[in-house]
Amino acid sequence: MQAVFDGEAEMCVVTPTCALPPALTGQGLFAGNPMPSLRAIATIPQDDRMLLAIDPSFGVRTMAELRDKRPPIRLATSWDNGYNLIGYAAAKFLAAHGLNEETIRSWGGEVIYSERPEQSLERAWTGRANAVLQEAIMMPWWRKVIEAGMVVVPAEGQALKRLEQDLGWPSRLLEANYFEGQSESMDAMDFSDFLLVVRADLPEDVAYLLTWCLVERRAVLEAQFSHVPSKWSPVNYPFDPRKMAQTSLPLHPGADRFYRENGHLDPEA
């Protein structure tokens, strides 16, 4: 997003979409660095959450038990380094539950950082970490962690409310039996959807054409994932153009014109 705003790139893809509106005014992760000229082309659907899973040997099934038992967990997650949205979300998730890296270290544990989800999850299923806080729950990496015996620890309702009130970051239901052995549904920190982001001064005809390609040729992208059930796909198909037009940043005028001309956006929106 910074590269697009600075003119070094003309388009980027970012997830989750719910975290992006503060970029316009320079709040949250983007504090002191407003990027008011960012605009959206389309939302690409992805049904995702951020979850915490812990080795069952600790006997921890709730966040309250985690705080009370103070186990020496080796937690794998992403860096909160000022630009990684996963690490930012993970740090805020822990803080909303009264935890941070210093707390975990005081228990005799450690936090093991990496850039991407598969790096953290690989540490979890190979035993180099005994807890993991990550997104990309539809990917095989997460199923490997669950098959290795780790247990998902539900987020607390009050913490999720705090995240929404303070950051505008919503929660979303994870239905029961999403993972094998997960018998109950739970609310979790949302990490859904990709947003294609450009700058407002991108020529309108280019933005219109980009949107046309995404919408009118969406079957080409869908076909690349059709061998995987939509539930377990990195993007959820089929794409609905009306939902693609619902973006967390303002639409670029070229994209807006395409959606309106083709009946994918309410004329009064």
C-alpha cells in the first residue's frame, strides 16, 4: 500500500479488507502516515480468521486458563514490525486478552516470529513451537497443525468487542466442525477478503479495464482453484460481482463506473 501511495507501484493486493480504512486518515497501523489517495478496484472473497492453537499437554482450553496456568509456551506468529498486518493483528489480539510478548517470556516461554503464516505453522506441526497465532485457516498448513493434536483456544467475547470498538476490527463466526474435533462454533477475529488497491490518479480508462478483466473474466481465476472445495480454497468461488463492488476503501472512479454501467452497484450507492 505504501508503494502504491508513493507511486512506486500502481496496484497491490492486501488482506484483510477490514483493516484498511484507517490508512486513509493515518490511524491504527498507519498512524502518522495518512494515504488519502488510495482507491479500490475490487474485493476478492476469502473466508478467513485469526486463531490461536495450543498443544493439549498444557491443559489450556480457554484464554482464562492460559492466563491462570501461565504455561511456558513457544508461540509462533508474525512480526508486528509496522507493515505486516498479520503481526499487527496478532499483537492486538494478545493485548485485548491482557497478554504480550513480555508476559509470555515471564512464564518461561518465548515468541517465535516469522513473516508469513506457513512459516509459523510449519514450526507448530514440526514441534519447534507448541502454540501458534495465525490466519489462513483454509490452507493445509492449519489442518496439519490440528491433525498434530493442537487445540484451538477460542477468543473471549469481551476481547473481540474491544478490538471492534478500538480498531474497527470485526469478529466473525467460525462454524462448528470447521476443523476435525472442533465440536463447537466460536467467534473469532476476522481476517477475510483481499482488496485490489490503486491510487486515485490512475487513469480512469485503465481502472475501468482492470475492473472489466476481473469481473468479466473471473471464471479464469475461479478455474485455478476449482480442484479445491471453496471452503478450503485461498479464494472463495464463485465470485459475485455485486460483492466485488463492495469495498472497504472508496472505489476508483473507473471501477465505480464499470460496476454501475453493468448493474453491479446500486445506482443510489
